[in-house]
Amino acid sequence: MKSVQEAGQSPTGKAGNRSALHDHQVTNTMKLNLLIMMLAGFGGHAASQQSAFATGRANYAEGEFRKAAAHFQLALKINPSDAESYYWMGMSYQGLADIATPFGGKYNSKARLCLTKAMELAPSRPDYRRELFDFLVDSANSSGTALKQAAHAADGIGIRPGL
């Protein structure tokens, strides 16, 4: 037969408050630990994104455009809405396209997509608009669609195409 204390009751016959209090403290401690782990994880993502971005910029500066694009892509896996990573990935693909001329078509397509995405994510950045505009106008055999897109990009940077 269980004693009164083993049954979860105090010798006075009341349910043991110690057990309930202990369970509440354990639950709060677990919640706090979970919160700390989540915050540490978010900080780790930010550090990883910054590290991938910084490595990409260093690769770009060294003319290692393929490596740069790969690192910007890693940064975007962590933060898919980072306009700056899209911009520099587009610049990297543009560099690859220049090197691969006249066979840089696939890189030009990727550059256009990335530069467009950067402008969409940060429409108030005139440097992103200018780079997209220059890219679209300078692209060999610019299509009508590319020229219309260039005109749209020019809206925010004070260029008046056709004048």
C-alpha cells in the first residue's frame, strides 16, 4: 500500500502542491530553453547568410563569378527576399555572360532574372534600376519585351527613353 506522500498528497490530505509546482517550473524551463534555442538558430541563420554574402562579394571582386553566384545563391536560400544578394548574383551572371560571349545566353537570362528580382524587392534603389536598365539596353539583340522592361526600370531613375 502507498503512503500518503507517495500518492501525491500531503500528510494533511490535500493534493501535493509541490508536484504541481515542480511540473510548472519544468514546463517554464523547457519553454525558456526552446526560446533560447530558436533565437540562437535565427542568429545562426543571419550569420550564415552574412558569411555567404561576404564570401560572394570577395569572389566577385576577384573575378570568380561562378563561385560568387554560388555563394549568393546560398545566401538566398537562407533569406529569399534579400534584394542585395539577387543584385550581386545578377552581376555575377552578367560577368559570366561577358566571359562566355558569344555563348553567354544562359548567363544573360539568369542575370536578367536576378537583376529584375532585385529591382522588384527594392524598387527604391536607383542603382538596381540603373543596372537593370543598362543590362537590358546593352544586351545584344534586345527584344521588344526587354526594351519595354528597360523603359519600366528607367521610370525610377530619371531616364527618359526615346527622348
